[in-house]
Amino acid sequence: MLRRTVLEVISMLFIILFVYTAVSKFLDYSNFRAVIGQSPLLTPYAAALAVAVPVIEILIALQLAVPRYRRAGLYASFALMTLFTTYIIVLVTMSDKIPCSCGGVISRMTWQQHLYFNIFFVLLAFLGMWLHQQNPDDEFTGSTDIVKA
């Protein structure tokens, strides 16, 4: 029961995070695309990433919302947050000018705060994956554990 509740909370936090940031990016699309274009690592891919990143965030949120696909959503969350975190580390260590293409309130964080925020969510996704592995047959489809006599 506790495991299921923790997984639900983790999934909900990621759904909120990904939907919020995706909507923020779409609402301020021109700025989001321009900022990605300023990144020394992403300039050649700015046009594609400006669409792909928020779409991927929405798709992962949908996976997390559907119990049958939650495991895939947790793995995708872990991968995406690890990618975002690695990107921040590379930018902070290798670039003088660091454009922030994050959505909404997250764009107001300092780079150190943003890094800690991302690391927290990487660890949260890892915890979710681990908890889900504890009973993968359940898949949170509403089945209950029945002791066979």
C-alpha cells in the first residue's frame, strides 16, 4: 500500500513537472526556440528540439498517467531528467554564456538551484523505477494481492 502511494505521488510530481514545463514552452514558443538557438551545444538542432522537447514531456506525462505504461514513463522520466542534468553540468563547466530554455518558474532558478532540482528529480525517478520493480506484475491496474489457499 505504501509502495503504491509513493509511486502515485512520484508519478503525479512528474506529470505536474512535465505538463507545466511543456505548456510553458509552447506558450512562449518563439522565446523557447530562440534561447535553444543560443545554446552552443544545441544551435544546429534548435528548430527540431523546440517542438520535440515539450512533445516528449507531454508523452511521458501521459505514460505516467496510465498505470499500464507507468513503468515506461518512469524509465523515460529518469532518462530525460538525466539528460537535462547532464546538459546543465556540461553548460556550466564549458560555457561562459548559459542560456536557459526552461519553462515557467524553473527558468528563474539559479544554475545551482536548477542542478539540485534536476538531481532531486533524477533520484525520484530512480526511486520510482526501483519501487515499481518490487512488484512489476501488479502494474497498478487495481489488482489486489490474494493469498491462495
